[in-house]
Amino acid sequence: MMDGVAAQAIVGDIVDRLGVRVNVMDDHGIIIASSDRSRVGSLHEGALRVLRTGRLFAVTSEEAHALTGTLAGVNLPLRLGDEIVGVVGVSGDPARVGEIARAIARMAELMVAQQAFLGEAGWRHRVRLQLIEDLRTGGLTGAGWRQRQQLAGCRVEPPYHLFVIDGVTSRPGRGPLGDPEDPAERYRRLEADEAATIIAPDTNGVLWVVAGGSAGVGLRHRISLLCRAESDIGCLDAGRADDFPTLLERAAQAGFALRRRLRGVVHLSSLELPVLLARLDPGTRRGAAARIVGALPEELRHTLRVYFTHDRNVGDAATALNVHRNTLAYRLGRVEHLTGRDPRAFQDAVVLQVALHLQELSEPE
């Protein structure tokens, strides 16, 4: 039988969607989940009848008075193969809720079968994978966020801390976070509390981490140490979100930010311009980049990136490029000649830097 946490999450989702009152009973007739939480733990005599007969049991208002812990409605067996592992009940007029009860019972049976197949740990990992994917794509409501956490066996409370780690799951064999086939090892290596943290890769193999409350503070430090120790691993620190809508927006922004290769620890707040530009239509991005910097060879584009990274400081940029200041001045002159824009002038520098961002966003991910 599914555990009470999983059953209660299912009940909550059904109540929100259909507006009906639902109970789930175990194979002893005890209510383990209910739209009325006060009933959890009590005996449901109607469920005992279903467990004995293996058949649907409809109860009218008059009959309900004679049965312990039972209201008018329809009660159906939950089966796993040939075995009855519990009962689902829907309260109301049996003639009205009968078909709804059958649909709910079938759904609950699928959940039971999946949980039995995967095992508890596998089941919760699958829920966490889907939770991260829905958070990343924006297909999640506040109610769904809370209910899925119950299914995943965790409780991540605000303020939330969101991190995205690139380069970990793509490694063959055992990486810095252990065996990629063992989700629990990621929690152990990052010393993360599995009950207050969700760590799971998205469909692109990028690792997403959502930590609640104070758990995010220590985790930020440990992830930073990981990135310093492993040069091919990058982390996007999306910062703190005080509520779920803000977390959802940060996740959307992180998705845009991930179109750039992460190196070291990158803070989302430092990527506001690329994130804004990433929202533009791809055709618009490509057209603008080609028009402004399309004539530049890669050496000059790289020179511009380093020059802008060092706030247009010629001395620092020349040192980073390992060239003489005169060589850098010559290259900047070539940029002006080929584009008609002088990177040493503020307004032209802004346009050139935006164009470089657009070009980077237009390259294959």
C-alpha cells in the first residue's frame, strides 16, 4: 500500500481539481489520507466491508448512520495485481459520485503500482525529477509544489535558495558528487539534508538544487568549494527567493542564463542583461548579432569580450590577453574599422557588448 504521505498528496490534488471529499484506507480499514484531516487514523467500517467482499460498496445517508466512521458515498477496492491493498472512498450521493469514484480508484491503483515497482527511494527520486522539470519549465502551481513535496518525502520551506550546477552529470563514471546513478550520494557529498533539499538533474543533465531556510546558506559554501576544486564545473547561484512565485521566476531566469557556458560560480544578478536578451525572438537575436559584429573574426570578438570583462581598462585587458598595449589598441581600431563603432566610446561599447551577448545566445547550446 502507498504510504500516508503519498496518499495525502493524491487526495489533496483530487480535492483541488474535482472539489469532492475523498478518503484513502489501508488494508486494515484505517483512514490514512482524507480531505478531512481529522478523520486520519480512524476506522472506516465501509472499507472493512469492501476488504471482505472485494466489491464496490455504496452507502446511502440512511445506511451511513449504522456504520462506524462512514459517510454516504461510494467505496472501491484498490488492487495491486490480484491483491486488494486498500480502499478509496468518495463522499456524496452514490448516484452522483459513482463514476468519479471509479476514476479516482483507477488513478490511485496506478500510483500504488508505480510505487511498488520503483520502491520507496526510486519513487521519491522520480517525483523529485519531475518536480525539478516542472519548476524549470514553469508548469507548476504553489499548490502543486507543496503536494509534490509530500510525494517526494521532503518539506522545503521559504526562503528558498536555488543553484544550478553544470558539468557534473555529464561526466562518465564516478564524478565529484559520486555515482550519478545513485541520487542519494549527491546529498551525502554536498552534506545536504534530503528532507529540506531537492537535488535532481533536468532533461539536459544539468543539476538543479533547491534548498529551504538555513540549509541553503551552508550549501552555497559547499557548492562554491566544489567549483573551485573542479575547473570544468560551473554553478549558477540564482540567489534567495522569499516565496514560491519568486522561486518560479528565478527558475525561469536561470533557464535563460544557462544558454551561456558556466565557469566557476556565476551569480544570476550579474547576468541580467544576457537573461533579458535571451527572451528575444531567436531570429531577432541572430539578425542583430550578424549586423553589428558579424564582420569580426573570432580573434577580435575574443579581444572585445576580454576588454569588456576588464571594464575597458586597456592595461588590465592587455595583460589578460598576454599582448602589448599597442597591440590591443591596434585591435580595437580594427573593430572600429570593421563595425563602424568605437569600443573605446561608451555608447558604441554598449552596442558592441549587447551584440556579443546576442551572438553567444544564438550559438548552438
